[in-house]
Amino acid sequence: MPLSHPAPPTLASSLPRQPLIGLAVLVALAIAMLLVGTAQAGTTGTEFTPLYTMLTGWMSGYLGRIVAAIFIIVGLIAGITQGSVMGFATGIAAGVGMFLAPNIIDGTVTATLPVMVIVGG
């Protein structure tokens, strides 16, 4: 008696058996996307303003300068122990990144596009 092998799956057998359900889901998603209001990115209430002000003050004030200096010193020590400048470069990058982070965050979150004026139109 020869052994029979099951037939390999075909594209038709891997498709959903009820295509109307998939179509209904797509239509529901399209309707939901049309009903969504405008995006209000970066516009929250003022409940977190004191915390954000405190954190950015720490990062760009003397505490931020101290932490940046510590990053650089630790990176220098790591670079010396490994015999590579990568530790020092990483410490410099971390220190500068932390010190400039508040400006980068403000520039990214509050970025706006200028309004175009049509001339002669």
C-alpha cells in the first residue's frame, strides 16, 4: 500500500473563507478614519507645565552641566581603560545631547509650517 502525502497548500486554500468579513472590517476602518477629528499634537492642558519647566531647568542649568561633565569624565575613563577614544566620544555625545535636549524637544514639538501666500492670484 503506497503512502499518500497531503497536497501542499495552495493560494486558494490560504485565503479567508468568508471574504465578506474582511470587506466589512475594511469598510469600518475607512469610516472610522473619515470620522476622526483633527490631530492636536503637542497641545495638552497645563497640568504638566510645572514639571516640564522644572526638568528643563535642571537639564539646561547647573545640574545639567554637572551631569554633562560627569558623562564626559566617565567617558574619558572608559576610553582610557579600553584603549579607545570611543568611550570619550560617547561621553561627549551624551553630555552634549542631554544639555541640548530641551531645545531639541521644544523645536520638535512646537514646530509649525509657515503659511504660504499666493502672489498675484
